[in-house]
Amino acid sequence: MRLYKTTAIVLQSVPYREADVLLTLYAPARGKIRALAKGVRRPKSRLRGGVQPLTQSSFVLYAGRTLDTVTQCQPEATFPRIHAELERWAYANYLAELLLACIGGSEESPALFALLLAALHLLEDEEPALVARFFAARLLVLLGYGPELSRCAACGRAVTGDVLTVGAEGLLCQECATAQTGGGRLSRRSLAALEYLMRARPATLGRVRLGEAVLEELETVLDFWLGRHLERPLKSVAFLHGLKR
Ligand SMILES: [Zn+2]
């Protein structure tokens, strides 16, 4: 049987031929899936609702050699505010692009799927910048890129002072900081917030309030740490910065 059923989040949808789209899906037990959805750009297509970007749908797919084909799909979560509000939409695209840029092929990862799904649900109600910082912090941990925060990442000594220097592998002590290029500065307050976000469960995020200064510091260091694992800058980041201006 080459048909299989899975839930998946639509990460990307690119027009293909006359009326088809090429989808990039993310599924818990299969990771990234590339699939062709035929005829969905025709108004009467039954598949149309389920293949919209940033929608969770239940799919029936036919496994091809290089490309799978969508035979059925039903939307499960449509995220109306993400699709109605430009800022939330831009942040959701950032999460999708960041995930795609960080994963290789089609490794299964129920934990990454659960993180993305939880973050999309949070984006419906919570402050988008906070959700993005939570997603990035958890992503670092789940990918095994978690930075050293308890002591100097270069020499292992204790880090002291109110403002801490950020290096490639984590925090740096004052001796090591001068010899290395830093990735910005982190106040003790932002460090506490980061440590919380790296362990936080999605359900608790609604109770978290971080000031704008903390969110901005976290953005700089998280982008720095994640950026080391990306081949090129993300398009969605430039778009988000443009939106803020
Ligand atoms: Zn050191």
C-alpha cells in the first residue's frame, strides 16, 4: 500500500504548472514531506481548504519516488487570526521558515512538530514577539544547540557581572570575552527570561510578561545562536524588520 495518512502542517505552497501547487509539509512521524496537490488552484477543488499555508490538515498521500501526491485532505486547525492579521502572519511565516532552515531531510520529530503546532496556536492569542522568542529558545534545545549559560563556554569559570557577553557556544567570562567576538550582551534579567523560555511549556506562556527591552535582547542573541546553523539569512526576518519600521 503506497497510500498513507498523516496530520501535517503546511509550511509552504508554491504554484506549479497550470493549477497545481507544490507543498512542503511537516508531519510528526515523517518530518518534511514534499507533495504535489493537483488542481487546487481551481475554485471548485475539494482539496483547496486543507492545503493553505500555515494550516494543520489531515492528509491522505500517495508516496511517489521523489514527490508524494495529495489524494485527500481536511483542515484540522485553520488559525484565523494568523491569516487575518499581517503581523501574526509574518511571525508565523518566520517560524515555518526557521524550522525548515534548521532541519535537514525527512527525519521524524514529533517534538518539533508539537513545538510548531503549539506556537501557531499561541500566535492566535499571545504577543507575537514573545511566541517567536519562545519558539527559537525551544528550537535550540530540541536541536541540541542549547548554549552554555551556567558558566563560561570557553574556560568553564563562573560568569560574573550584571551584563554578560554572548559567545558562539554560550556566555563568556570577562577574561575570555575580550579574546572572542561576542554575539551581543545579555542582562541578568534577560538571562533569567531565556532560561525560563528554554524550559517553558506552551500552556504557561500566556502568563509570561517580558518588557520590550528584554524581548529585543533575546531576539539578538537567539538570532546569533540560530544563525550559526543557517546557510543564509531568512527572508521572513527582513520582512518582519520592515514591518516594525
Ligand atoms: Zn572564560
